[in-house]
Amino acid sequence: MQRVYQFHHFGVGGKPTPLPPRASSDCGYFALMAAKPVDPSEEGRLSIARNPKATYDFFVLDTMEAGLVLTGTEVKSLRRKGASIKEAFARVARGEVFLEGMNITPYEQGNRWNHNPVRSRKLLLHRREIEKLIGSIEREGLTLVPLELYFVRGKAKITLALARGKKAHDKRETIKRKLADRETARAMAWRGRQ
């Protein structure tokens, strides 16, 4: 049976006009809303902390997203952007991945149930991802470094990088390349003004 709402469809003489038949898979308004493509920039990603030094100290080979196991006061403190991942690193132990050295400031209203600021936090990854990490770390001597901590749709996530450490000459080369890029950008900007 098809519903007809008078306040939407007025026919001749005040009688409602019937709606055209719909396909069985069509659910009206909600089907149209769900069919819209979601833009990744509109997902509600809220950045909390970044580690810009990681790209200076390491060659980033691969990145992956992992969830975090947190307590309530840690989440509240993260919403206030009270975190630092500059000294943080991830390690694999007993088939699980843990984040060490991440500092989450204590929540001001947390009283006696507040968390330890620098505690070991478990990361949530799929089994295949963990096995891949174990192989890369043990065989190739790679390191797990956090790049960014953020919220996506209310869930705390961290971007981990599978990275190889840079030597001193690699770091000097990176600085030279950045300076050269900056100089060319300045020259092009100056040329555009004339």
C-alpha cells in the first residue's frame, strides 16, 4: 500500500494525487542521502598531535592507521589537545603492538581516577597487519614511528610509519634539499611579482 500525504501533494479540487510507483530498493529520502559520495576532507578528522621530526629522522617506507585503547580521562584530555608524540615509538610484544612514550596530560577534573601520563597503550590492528609488521621489524630492522594522532568520527586513531633511521649525511642532504626547494619557491614568487 502506498501512502499519500495531503500536505505534500495537492491535486485538482483538493484531492491528493497519487505518488508514482517506486522501485523496491528505493527507500525515499534516506536512500538519496546515503547515495551521496562522502568527501574524505569532510569526514570530521580532528588532528591532535603531529610528529614532524619523524620525517627528518627517518625514511618513511609505509604508513598505516591504528586505533588506540584509552581510558575515559585520556579521551577527555585528548579532546583538549593535551598530547605529545615526539618521543613516542611502537613495539611488538606477544603478538600485540604497544605505543610507548606518548604523553597525554592528566585531565584536570579527573581526580583520583586520572591516568598515568606516560603509560604503555595498546594499538588496535588486524592480525595480518601485525604479522606484516613483525616480519618487517625482525628481518629488515625497521622501526615503528607515530606520525599523527587524530580523531575520526569520534574514535582516536594514530598513523604509524614503518621507517628506517637516517644517518647524519642523510639528514644533511634532507636539509640541503629543503633549502634548495625554498630558494626556488622564493625565486618563482619574486618573478611572479615583477
